[in-house]
Amino acid sequence: MKRVLVIGSNSFSGSDFIDLLLEKKEYNVMGVSRSAEKSSLFLPYKKRNSKLFQFHQIDLNRDLENFNQLLDAFQPEYIVNFAAQSEVAPSWENPHHWFQTNAVSLTQLANLLKDKKFIKRYVHISSPEVYGTCEGSICESAPLNPTTPYAASKAAGDLSLFTFYKNFNFPLVMIRATNVYGAYQQLFKIIPRSMIYIKQGKKIELHGGGHAIKSYIHIRDVSNGELLVMEKGRIGQIYHLSPDQGIAVKKVVKAICDLMNVPFEIATTTTEERLGQDKAYLIDSTKARTELNWKSMIALQEGLQCTLDWILQNYKEIAQQPLCYIHKE
């Protein structure tokens, strides 16, 4: 069994990646998160009750020594790091919290990991936010141009990681995926929140009228790409994971309204644009497609239907959950 350590196992992306690993039955997986494990409502892998998974609650901002002991005992061949302060808008309120987690703590982690000879690949989950507005064909060599504290903190962390690769042969591989969605996602995200608001008869707020272009990609397509990068990605390289084309936020919400048989004009309202909102998220994933034979398989309509099914099947429990982002320092 290949040993894989997933940092940020409580996250939407991290938990789906773990679910994929356990589905393959070829990996011994350890999950680490600063928060206690969530319920199976948000962690798909919990429904497997797999003996190939173990969880440890550790805050890497505060307890790197305990993490180090765990690391030496497990000796993972692969580490995939999803952990981050990941919301854009709230990063304006406490920007130093974002830099602490996404840059300072990450640098401390890399300094620890660089001496661990048992690590074959360290896969870091970055973000296209580091490029700023992504218009045209943005490839992996595009210059960094962050426009929010979140994006700046991620860019700083990325640059820091590459110094360890350049000077210590640290086995870094980096992934920047576009707008993930799917069942089990945080409820404050635009796709699940829109579905819940329609069911509750609330107005969906479209920042700037929903004209920003996003590249929505189903979480399982991204997880499959992350697994390919973990197994076969070239050390020192960045890989993009994105769909073939982008779509305006308002068109995604319109598709949700159509699925739920509600007029778009009645279900939505326009609000001011979010501070630092990038106009477009359009990046080129040719490298992953050609080198790793990766491609996105789940069409947006199919993915939206699966997400809606999850919400309707679990609505009684979902209705009791908060629908806003709750910040943790």
C-alpha cells in the first residue's frame, strides 16, 4: 500500500480526494486537519468506513512538533496539501490571518519537510487567483498578479515553496485548479447556496450582476487530475486543471433555476461587485491533458443535477446548517 498524507482533509477538495484514494483500495491514507472531523454530510469518505484511513486533528499553525512526530511514524511517500485560508472576500478583514496560514506556516512546514527523505512528491494545491484576472490563454508560466489578500498570500506561499525546490531538491509539484463544485461542498458557495435559497424562497444575490466569468469544474474531475499529478507529475512543475471553457456566474445560476423550475428573474437580485473580483477565470490545462492524459469528464449540467440531488436527499439536515462563511483564525 502506498502511504499518502492529506493535509486539509476536512476541506471539500481534500475529502473528495481521500474518497477517490479509498475507492481505489491501493493507498493507506492519513488525514490531518486543524478542526475535528465533520459529519458524513460533508465528508463522502466517511460512508466507506475504510480501515485504510486514519484521521488526526492537528493545527499546523500551532503544533508543528506533534505533526513532525506523526509524520516520522507514518512516513508517507506522498503528501497532498489542501490546507489554506481559502475565502477571498473575508481576506480583506483579517489579511494577516491569511498570510499566517498560506505563507508563514506553509514555509515552516516546507522547512520541516525538506529533510524527509521518504517523501517522493509533495503536491501543493494552489489557486488561479494568483494570476489576477485570467483572460485569454493563461498557461503555467504566466506572471503572478494577485489582486486580493487571499491571492497575495497564496502567491507568497507558492514562491516560498519553489525556493525549497530550487535549493534543496524538495519534490514539489503544484496544482492550480479552477472553480470546483459538487455534492458535499460548503453551503455558502454559489452553487449549493443558490439551490438552497431557491428551496427557501430567498433571493440569490448576484455580485455585479453575475457577469464575472468562472471555469466551473466538477470536484471528481479535479481529484482525478490531482491523483495523476501525485503519481506522475514532474517535480518542479505546475499543472492547471480546468474545463474547456468558462461561463458567466449568472448563466450557472440560470441553469440552476431551470433545473428547479423557478424563473431566473424572480429568484435573483443584483448587488454591488465584490471588492477585488477578477473579471475572468480562464486558464489553459494543455500540459495536464498532454503529459498526464487528463481531461474533464463531467458536464456542468450533470454535475449540477448531482449536487441538487445531494441537497434534496439531505435537505432536512442541510436546512439546520449555517449558509454563511464562518472565519477561524
